[in-house]
Amino acid sequence: MDGSEARLFWGLAFSEMDRVPWTPDKDNEKYADSWPYRYKARAGKPAPSDCHVGIYGRLANFHYCYVGIKASEQSGSDRKTTPFQFPEISPEWRAQLKDFCEVLGISWSEPDWHLIAIQHS
């Protein structure tokens, strides 16, 4: 898919290029999509469905990771105007995100709203 996408989310964004936000225990944990396996191995249960790790940037050349709450995510493309809403932050989001980060070994900071760009191709 070509083009660009803007994504608004509530969570944590990391600025270290081409690295997952944790120290890998195994070789396959150096990729952003390995987080469900890492979570299950550490917690002994599947990862919560509300939290996830994603990537942004120019995906073909470089990327950065983010950790967010799925219910907060909104996306828009460069092909149309998309109004973003700031949904009310659920009281459970912070606790879910903090637990998620602790299990995965991700450095914690207070979550906030982030607008990121994803360039496909």
C-alpha cells in the first residue's frame, strides 16, 4: 500500500529508531510483532486485548515503536480529510497500560496523546 497515514492514540511513543522498547531475551524478541509471545511467556496468559505495540515512521526504511490502547486509536489517510476526536480516557486505561509495560519490561512514563505518521511503501 502506498501513501501516508496519521494515527492518534493514547499511550507511549518511543523515539529510538529500529528498536523495540524492551531489551530482547531471545533473538526473535527484537521485532515489534513478537510482543504477544513475550507477554504470554512472562505472564503465563495471553496479552490483554486493549493494549498493543505498534510501529510508525517510513516502514520500508526505518521505524519507531509505540505502546497504546486500541480503543483510543484513530487513523486517517493522506487521501481524505479525517476529523479526529479525543475520546474520554477510561480510568482503567492507565492501569492496563502500566501492567502491560511492566510485564513486557518496557520503560514506563506517564501516557499521553500522540499523533504519529506512518508512510507505507
